[in-house]
Amino acid sequence: MDFRSVNGGQETLCIKVNKVYDWVTRQSDVPLISFNASDLGTTLFFDCPGGVSPSPGLSDDPCAVLGNTFTVDCFVTDEEGNPVDPLAPGSILCTEIAQPEGRATGTFTLPTCETVTLQKVKVLKKGFVVVRVTNPQGVFCQTTPIPFAVAEKFFLCAPPGTFLQCEITDFECDANLICRPGASPGLFTFQQLDISINMCQNIQMEALVKLEITAEFCAPRPELPFVCPALMFPPQCPTIFPPAEPCPTP
């Protein structure tokens, strides 16, 4: 984009921005989520069209409905089971776990042999996934939302006044459904469901600061053939703010 100067000259400006104090990336692995036959209808619930329920009114048995040939998909949802983009802000909760005594500190030696003091930051990530099982005819069974959570600790430059900024940059969910032969030939029943979740994350510690910089205002290029009026910014008070160097004492 071709940005043009509004006034054509530089000024000393005071701006308010988030300063990044530390920034790391890490893969996060959620502990394996596993269900067995006793969980069906108690902590794991499937809904199938025309389902066969071992516990009427509680859960359908996907193996009894679909047989032993199917594909399994796993995706992120909200608490109500509506699919969401796992990379969109707020789809997966990522928040700092408050420590009663504040962030603990630790001393570490850098590769340069220098020592540095960092703060321990505890981070909680949690959300919901739904598992969908589909047979070759397109009939599918789907779970109710299944919660997941993982807590991790990071040693970061996180002095008092900084806050956590967390961003999920990649997400992967794999599910494996195991069926066992039933009492009659061709009949199968639920045996086990395993869910594996991995994600990548940006972890930043930030603080809102005010910076003095020398810059000039800019405006977007005009979109032809229609040209909008030029943007106008209120004038500054350069004689008092940002403050200049004090005059020398005689």
C-alpha cells in the first residue's frame, strides 16, 4: 500500500502501545482423554439417528448403529456443541492461573554464561471438542461436547504490571473409536474412545506503556475514481507536550 504523509513533516509524538517483555512458542499436548464401555451413558454421550441405547434416554451406541466400518472426526466447539475456529480468539480459553503469593522467580544461566531472573507464569488452556463417527452410507453419530484442559508453567520476563497475551496458532485433534463384536454376528458394541489433542501457542508477556517517537501521520492511498476527503488530525501542543529537554541552567 502506498501511504502518503498527511502533513509532510515529522513530529514528536506520544503513543500508548503494548510493549512485549517476553515471547516464546511451545507445543502443548493435552493428556490423553480416554473413555471405556462403562463411561457410555455416564460421562460420554453419543447421539445417533435411530440409535440403539444400552441405557435408554442416556446415550446411543455408535458401534451398534454404524457397525465396524467408519471414519472418525474430531473438531473444536463451544460449550453448546457449535463448531468454532480453534485459531479464533476466545475459541479456546487461554488464561493465566493466579498464584496466591504472586509470580515466583527463578535464576537461570544463559548460553552466554550471563544469569537472568525470570518469573514463573502458570497458563491454563481449556475448551470443548466433539467427536463425529460416520459410516460409508453417510450416517453419523456425534458426541455431546467433551471438555479438555491443560495447565503449563513458563519462566518468562514477567515483572509486576505485565499481563499474559496467548494465541493458539495451530490445533490438531485425533480420535480413535474401538468396537467389539456383540452377541450376534454382525453386531458390534462400544468398547473404547481415545482423544489426542495437540496445539501450538504464542505466549507473550505485555504491558501498556507510553512511548515518545518521532514520526509523521499517514493516510491510505485514494481509491480511484472516487476520492474521499483527506483525513484531518487535531493539532498538538508541541510547546508543552511531549515535554522537551529542559533549558540549560545559567
